Amino acid sequence: MSKKQDRIDIINKIEAAAALYKQNLVGKRFMYVFDDRYIEVIYKAENFRHLTGVDTKLSAKQFYDYARKGKLSASQIGFSPTHPYALCTRKVKHIKEVAVMAMSECFMLEDIKTDTMTYKFGTTDLELTLCLNKELDANGTEKSECFVVQSLRDEDCFSKSSDVFTVTHIFARPNDVKEYTELLFMDKTANISGLHTEVLAKLHADLIK
């Protein structure tokens, strides 16, 4: 396969992944409950580019906008020793799976240490890991209480984390709604009535009933 065809092939996959990313993740907030704790996670449009692993001069916003509109071109992306085609192919395949993992059985890893970065949390289904941190401004102050997906790693990362927990509940809500309105996943050994009061306070009354 030629390099140009490689790029065309990966573009088709990126655009399909971008459509799923927008449909299922962007504009929503997710709450993961584990170990009698919880974290809230958002999937931002500008993080999509990094998750694909491709080399590009497009800004994060441009890349996502072009991808979701089906307007990426072969000249706008590339591959290199730090952005190899094989890794990009695996990452893009996983992005399609992220929407499923965001709302299904998974594990929560804590304090993941890689060669270049430390992530406070990460969700994994054993094959891929979404690494999470809070966004900081130029002064190092947290921008919000939510964690954002900063990296997609093609590995389970268990050995790189300090602890692992079973996620017992996953809730979701639109960003413009104050209470969580959807129960996406609940472990078969768990229930809602036994959740911590702080979690219950974030749920819509219909979920508690």
C-alpha cells in the first residue's frame, strides 16, 4: 500500500471515529463510581486529535472540525517515528470502542505513571486505557472539577498504576443539565440506594426511584 493510500485509509477511519465521538461523547458529562468514590469526566472536542496519534499541523479544533465534517485530506496528516502508521491505525480503531467503554463494564486505575507523564486516573477494558487528568490553566490552577481524557494508550496499564478498582456505576447527563439522567452501567453486585449521599445528590429523582 502506498503512503498516500495509507493516509486515505486512516482518514476514512478517523472521520468515522469522529462521528461516533461527537454522537456519543462530546457534550456529555460522565460520572464513574468506584471504591465509594466518584470522578466526573468530559470528552472534549479538542482532545480528539491527540487520541488519533497522527502527525498534523492542523490545530486541535481544526482537526476535529474537519474530521467530523468529512473534510480531512491526505496532505493534512502524516506519520513519523513518533507517530507511526501502525500505532495510529490501532488508536483510531480504539476510538471507535471508546464510546462503548465509556458506558460499559471497566476498571478504574489510579496514579498511572508512563515514561513521559503521570495521570491521576484511567479507565481500561484490559486492551486500551484512557488516561485522565484535570486541565490546568497557565498558573497551574484547575479549570474545573472534571477530568478530561488526555491520552489513549494501546495497553492495559495495570502494571503502571498504583491501584485498580472495579467501576460499579456509570452515569451520564448532557452538559447543560444539572442532574445525571442516565444510568449507563451498574455492576450486578451494586445498587443505587446504597450510593454515597454526595453521589445521590447528583442524580435525577427518577434514577433514585
